[in-house]
Amino acid sequence: MIRILRIWLISFVGFTLSVSAQPSQRVVPGAVTNWKGFEKQEFKFENREAWYLKPKQAAPGNPWVWRAHFPTWHTEMDSILLTRGFYIAYVNTNDMFAHPKAMQVWDNFYDYLVKEKQFAPKVALEGVSRGGLYVYGWAKRNPDKVSCIYAEAPVCDPKSWPGGKGKGPGSEKDWTSWLKQFGLTEKEAETFEDIPINDLKGLAAFKVPILHVLGLQDKLVPPAENSDVLVQNYLKLGGPISVYPMTRGEQTLEGHHFPIERPEYFANFICENSIPVVKPLGHLPYIEMNNGLYNAYQKFRTTKKGTVAFLGGSITHNPGWRDKTTQYLREHFPETEFTFIAAGIPSLGSTPHAFRFSRDVLTKGTPDLLFVEAAVNDRGNGFSEKAQIKALDGILRQMYTQNPKANVVLMAFAEPHKNTDYEAGKVPIEVAVHQKVAKHYGASYINLAREVYDRIKAGEFTWKYDFKDLHPSPYGQEIYFQTIKELLKIEPESAGNSSKLPLAMDKFSYEKASYHTIEEAKKLQGFSLDQKWKPKEKISTREGFVNVPMLVSETAGSSFEFDFKGRAVGVAIISGPDAGKISYSIDGKKPHTLDLFTQWSTQLHLPWYLMLNDELSSRKHTLKLSVLSDKNEKSVGNAVRVVHFLVNE
């Protein structure tokens, strides 16, 4: 275990150096000036005005406040925080209304200050008026990087301001600009989702503290259409938020401008949530770039088109990291027209993925970038290490045969059994297989299973109350996405060693795996073709495995034959509460028996993929399958329902 850890640390150090040694190409130094007795470092960042104020004595960990828009408004808190050791930073993305292009600038500005200037990894965000659009736009994309949010009379819904669609007058000029930048019509703006009041689940899951100060008589940015809505939405999701109305002092600009009554109180809010600086584990130790994403990125930029596919089980099927990844790619490559292929099906692992890859992915488009996850279901479904290698090896060979320049990302997701393995000092077999296959083909690899375990051990969160399940909570989805995002942010410099497809890892690799139709079955005795099978009882099903053609028998003694040419044969079945047992033989040889009932069969008509023989000679064969009278003691019948034949030619 010590040797494995040492190798892992050495590889991480080498990788970190290769990434962090690249000097920033975005910064042009400027003047050093004086601001109220503090040093102000001015510079150009991506051709934009930027600066940071430097405390005379930085607090341990270099805490900082990031001001969005109007950075010279209400600076009393800045003075207090500077004396307490905070940095204050600003980059000018004014008049972009937190458009995704502005959020990309913010991502880069954050990386510059944190990675090159060693600012704290979590920042306190301060948004004044329309600055609310920015702080919430970025915080929702990066909840793990925010210590707290302080907002003054924040705009939380552009329809209120600048739209003027409620009680406020709005700003016609700014509304026209907002519509133009986001490419929206008036009608489309009514249902536009990427605004502060929406999608606060990630922030709430991270329990990011929020404090709004506002004027109760604000007619320009009415609280009822902005802060009040966001506060209620955030509270319902379990987010900590409070409001402090400003009632003392002169209220100007129709109540939108007001003096800050107790700036030290709000400085305390930022201090208490930012100090002591806690440095969470980094993402890079869990990423192996290998050949990287150069080819995909070149395709996206040169042709302005890209196809990205997501192949996996329920963790890919469910909303979360996948949707966030598609959003990030659209924002990172704003000129590129993307086709996204969502090919996640619950309960399925690498063997099903290999046989369905052609139908569920390649028939819908040829990916330039492919994400693959199977480690969770491979553990649960009981496929051997050898079977996992054959399947993942086969998927990648199918991908590279179709598109030799495709880039692939293999991901090992987390679940309790893997945590147990790591606790015992073992690397889970499924995780090791994903890593081995990725290295063999130069695919990128992310060990999210290890990352989740390490973060739990480091006390960053708990499985029970934060991550919650192998189907991650919003918190867990953010953990997954932020590491995937870190991979996507690494700009590749070359295509790596990807000119030639290496030899297969197993000579019986599923590289020519595909579905064969159930209509190819012959000599049916007791089996019939149900063109739109669905269960009679109220038992759950999986999308794609209900209301589809199925070869069905519920009677012992039923049989059929299937002729095929290839090195492997199997069946994809539905295993419900009445699943039976089968006997099968290939080419008349000794028959074998299989129990189709699973531990999940009482709750679900489960898609179940069974390889009957996957090391045959490459020639014509005949499979004969019969339904046995014997059955599992927990089963209520002898049903056999075949959805697909599986053949590896």
C-alpha cells in the first residue's frame, strides 16, 4: 500500500508541475498605486481592467473578497477587511450581465489569483445591484469555491431589472443589450433559466452562507421581485440566508441607494465565513490526462462543430454532472455547434455498454469526445475483472475504429463498497480496470471514487448527510462536475501518442459487439414475439426495456434456437419477480444452467445481460435455449423475456 501511494504521489507531482509550470499568458502588469494607504496592484487581465488591493499583513491563507461591478461603491467594508488581512480583487466584465463569456473570464481570473498568487481557494463574493447577476452566476457554477456571498440590493431576475416586467421601471437600453447578448427574444426571455433565482441546489447543498442588505422602498430593483424570491427559493433548498434592511440614513435613487449602517457587522460576516482559511484537497491528483483532449478541442475550434457522447448507467442517465458538463462545453466553446448524445441507462455496466454502443451512440453521431462510466454497476452486477477488460477494451476499440481521432474520458464513480476497499488499503478492481484501460489507449481518466473517499477522510463532508448515495445528491453531483471541469480546463498542447491503435488487451475483446434482433430466433416452441411488452403488475421498468419487442415465454419446456457467427454470444433479458431458469448449449455441447432471478427482481423488471460464452472460435454457431421447470425459491414464475441477442463477431 505504501509503494502504491508513493507512486501515486510521484505521478501527481510530475503532473502538477507540467500544468502549473506554464506561465500566465493573460496578464499584462500595470501600475502600483495607493488606495487609502494600501497597495493597489493594477494590471490587464485578458485585455480587461483588473486590480487587487493588498493588505499590509495578509491573514494566514490569504483570504479575499471578489467585488463584482461598482467596485468603488460602499468601500467602508473594504477598508475594514484590508486591516484584517483580506485581499480585495476585481476584474472588469461590466455590461456583460453575467453572460457565460463573462463567467469564463471569471473562471480564468479565479485560477490566476488562486494558482499563481496563492489566494485562498474559497472566496467571499460581493455583488452590488446588477453585480448580483455576476456573483450568483459564478457561484452556481462553482459552489465549492465560495466561502460566502454578500449582496447589496442585488438584481436577482433580469426580467425585473433591466427588463422592467414587474413593478420597477427597468432600463430599456440595458434590457435591449441583455437580450442581444443572450440571443433572446422577448418571449424567450420569459422562460430563460440561467438567472440567480433558479438552480440554487448546488449552493444550498454546500451550505454557502448568504447575506442580503436592501432598501425596503427600492423601486428600481424591487425586493419582492428579486431578493425575496431568491431568499425563499434558497431557504426551501436548505440554504442559509439572511436579510438586513437598511432603514437609517437618506434613501436615494428611488430607494436603490442607501448608506450602510454597520459596515463592521457585515465585515464580521465575511470574516467569520472565510477565516480560518480551509484548503480542500485539489482535483488534479485524481486526473490522469494521458493523451488528453487535444483532438476534440481542435475539432471544436476549427470546424465549429462537435459531438459529445455520455455512455454509462444511472449516474449518467440522471440529471447532474452530465448536464453541467454540457453547459460548460457550450460556454467554453461558444462558437461551436454541439450534438450531445445522452446514452445513460440505469443498471447497466461495461458489458451492456459494449454491445449497445453501436446502436445507442454511433447511430446517433460519431463522437469527438466520449465520456464512459461503468465502475459502479460493474461491481453490483458481478462481472469479473476479465469481463470488464473485454468490455471497456471493446468500447474504446469500437470508438477509435469509427473515429481514430476521438478523445475518451473514463471515469470511476464512488459507492460504499469502494470506500470499504480503500479503507482496507485495497484498490477496487473496477477502478483499477478503468485506469488500466485508459492508460493502454491514452484515454483520460478520473478516479472520482478515490477522490470522494479521500475528501470524506479529510473531513470535508460525509457520505450520509452530504453525498448521501451512489446516485449522488446535488452536493455529490457538484463534486463530480468540478473535477470533470478541472480536466476540461486543461488546455492540451499536442495530440499525444495516439497515431496508432494499440493491440487489444484481450484477444476476445468485445470490439465487434452488437445487438442482434430477437426476430432471428428460430424453431420457437412455447416462445412468442410480443411487439410491445409491458408488465401486468405494477413493477418498475427501465426506459428502453418496456413497450419494445420481446421474445417471451412463461412456461417451462419452451425453447428456441439462434444461429450466429462470432466469438461470443449472450442474451439481454428482463429479470422480474417471475424470472425463471434456463438451460443452454452451443453447437450441441454440454448444456449449462442459469438462474435469471436477481436480488433486485422483486422490485424491478431489471435489464440483465448474460454472456453465455465469450471465447468461441470465429465461425458459425448455434445456440439452443430452454426454459427449466426448476426456479429460484424467491421467484413466482418461470418467465424468460429476451430483448436482444448479444454477438461479438
